[in-house]
Amino acid sequence: MFDRNTLIQQLKKQSHWDVIIIGGGATGLGIALDSVTRGYKTLLLEQVDFAKGTSSRSTKLVHGGVRYLAQGHIDLVKEALYERGLMLNNAPHLVSNQSFIIPSYRWWNHFKYIIGLKIYDFLAGRLSFGKSLSISKETTLSRLSTIKKEKLKGGVVYHDGQFDDARLAINMAQTGIEKGATILNHCKVEHLIKTSDGFINGVVTKDIETGTIYNLNAKAVINATGVFTDDILKMDTVAAKNIIRPSQGIHLVLDRSFLPGNDAIMIPKTDDGRVLFLVPWHNRVVIGTTDTLLDSHSLEPKPLNTEIEFILKTANSYLTKSVCKKEVLSVFVGLRPLAAPKNTEEKTKEISRSHKIIVSSSGLISITGGKWTTYRRMAQDTINKAIALGKLPKAKCQTKTLRIHGADGASDKNHHLYVYGSDQKGIAHLIKESPELSERIHPRLEFIKAEIVWAIRQEMARTVEDILARRVRILFLDAKAALEVSSMVASFLMKELNKTETWKEAQITSFSKIAKHYIL
């Protein structure tokens, strides 16, 4: 079912679609799910791999946005808290309830956080993840053993969601295919097709693996390319104005000893007025993020020294265990597609994170902004817009209770294979057939060889990077280890995909170039 050749055959057989979506991140995959479950013939094309961009580089939070509450965006917070509850219900193998502690060093701040978080609880309503509460200095220190105790007054506990972003994207792609959509990675849209009177009615796409070109028609073409939105708008109109300004956020990954308990830390006000999170993730700790406006975007953004120093300095002002560059296991960088500020004075943290749907005069529908937590709502609004424009027949949204692939099957969160949910049975079957697949990929890491084979056969992984960055998250958890195992992963791919030695060597070289950006 998830075989690339089968999916490519569908492209060859079917040249007319109801909906073609450009972009395979959270938003594009969400739209594909919404579209196919309403009964439309749906095609999604992703130029590299699912969640290659921003959607694999988040702070790993499913949240309403405590910061947006402070800025007075009540509607945005309420919508996100509602969607957070749906995500936990629909993908319980990947989304979990995470307790956060805000350490208070001033009484006034302590009371302010309690009041703010009681409002946060209230807005969550029946989909609440748990009540916020004030805890004493002693309890705070017992739960956060690495936090500085000097001048500490106490803490405030609240609840939000934590998840694995890229794995959810892969499972969404699988769900879409199971429902009848054609969803392809490594297929780049090269041009838009227009009627004689200038309306878009299709795309020209190139299969990156074979170089084959396909001309495909559609009733609705949707641009869900995140920071690449302007590139597609320029395909439509060469003189189109830029509507996106990318903002960069970096994250550092550390050993679990920096945050040994079960709680995450939220630092509500850093030196530049932002929030910083320290979140337990896959038995490591993710610290982030920054917010730096950029003038350009790329597939592999690089961390700035100032950003690294800022995170290290902020973490060290709260932790007793000193964080330095050599302790960093991986650094990863994401780009947020913000609406271009109307004036240069506007700070990134003040630019609205709500999503916008833009309809070009050619009929191209573009969706921008938003965040992972609200992907489902963004998708619903986008398809509703296509219906309102008369591009699609009316049909009701079906995604509120749509279970994501892997969701059915209770999983033990203490075992690293929990992220596969019900697919753990499939991995166990692979090991039964070939016991050597139970061996670890790397002596320092918990991951096993069966996960590589599973990623290739069942999760549409086509490159070393697809596997090590977005299926088995080693590049994000220990970048040096990822480099060390890249040759072994390339060997598995060569065998499974029937490739040559030359292809394998090219894969190792290509991955090495990327992995170096993740090592400090």
C-alpha cells in the first residue's frame, strides 16, 4: 500500500484530480486527510520528504500557547487548546500529556502565572489536560533537581501536550493513503498549468528519482509550502510580492541528566522577552527556541552563534548543572512562515501566528501561518474555502474523530518503540523473520535495525536522511552517532531499493554534508 511504485502508477493512470496539494508538511498532509475523507480525489506532492522543513523542527509541543495568552490572543489560544485535545484523542501513541513547571523567583510573578494559567485551564474546558497549581519551593526542588534554588519562591505546574512531530507527519501520510489519497515525497512541482483565460487548473511535477515529468489537472490547487509559499506564488505571477518573512528558531538537544525528572520547565521571560522551554523528549532534553527574522529561506537553515549563546546563557542562569557547547548532542533549526511585517519596527514575537488563506486571481489557494497544534483546523478551513469558491462539491469535514495510523494499540511509553503504536506488531514480525534485526543501530543508542527496514518498506523512506532525520530520529538526538551509522543505513537502502554501490556512496556523502550542521 505504501509502495512508491504503486503510488507512481496512480499518477500515470489518473491525470484529473479534484484537489492537488503542493507541500508535505503538517499543513499539506492535514489538507490531504481532510480532502480525501470528504470523498475528493486527492493528490499531495512533496519536493523532498514529509516534514522535511519546519514540521520536523518544532519544540515538540502540542499547546494552546501560554505566550499568546499574555498577548491577549484569546481566540487563538482557545482554538489551539481545543485542537490539542483532538490530537491527543486521535494520535495517543505520539501525543502525551506533559507537566510543565514555571520556577518563580519573585512573589509577584508567581501570582501572575497562577492567574494566567487558571484562565488557560478554563479556556481548555472539557478537553483540559489537568489543572494548574501552585507548589512550594521544596516541592519545586524535589521535582526539578537541577534548578537553581537561590531566591526561589516556589513553582507553578500546568499541563500541555508533547509529541514527535515528524513521526506524526509520516503517520498522517499513511492515513491519507489508507483512505485513498495519492501522497508522494520526492516529487517537485516545477510549473503551474493555466487555462487560456489565466485560471490555474493543474501542475507539472517531476519525479526526482527518475526525472519523469507528469502533467496533472485539478479542480483546486492548494499551496501549502510554508516558508516556500512565495516561490509558488511567483510561479503563478512572476511579479508577485513576498507575503512571507521567515523567522528562525533553533533548539539544542542535551543528555537527560540536565532534566532528570518527568517535568518540563517553562522559563516565561528571557532577557529578550521571549519564553524558553526545556522539554523531555525521547529520553533527551530539547531546549528552545529563538526567534530571528531572516531575509531568505533554505531547506537546511543554519544556527547563528548568537542564538546558540543566548540559549546556553539562559539555560545556565536557571540550571545548577552547567551547559556548554560540548554537551550539546544535536542542534536543529526550523523556519516559521510569518506574515511579512507591515513595517520594520514590528517584532517577530508580535506578528500574528494565526493562519491566513489567500486566494490569487488565478484561483490558486495558499495557506500560511498557523502551527502544528492547529493543523487540522487549518486544513478544514482550506477545504471549506475551496468549496465556497465553487471548486468542489459540498461535503462535510470528517477529521474531528479521525484516528491517525498507529493510534489503535496501547503502548508502553517506557519502551522507545511506543511511537509506532499498533505498528509495533509489524516490527516484532520483522524480528521474528530475521532475528539479527533486533540488534542496536549504534551502541550508544536505543534504536534497532528493524526500524530501518520498517521505515523503507512501510514508511516511504527513500534516503539516508529520510530515515535518520524523520523516521528514526537519530540526527535530532545525537548527530555524531547519526554520522557514524549513515553507511550502515545506506547499505540497508541499497539492498531494499535495489540500488548500486555508486548510489550508496552518493547517499553517504549527501547525508554527511547535512549532518555537519547539526553538530556544534
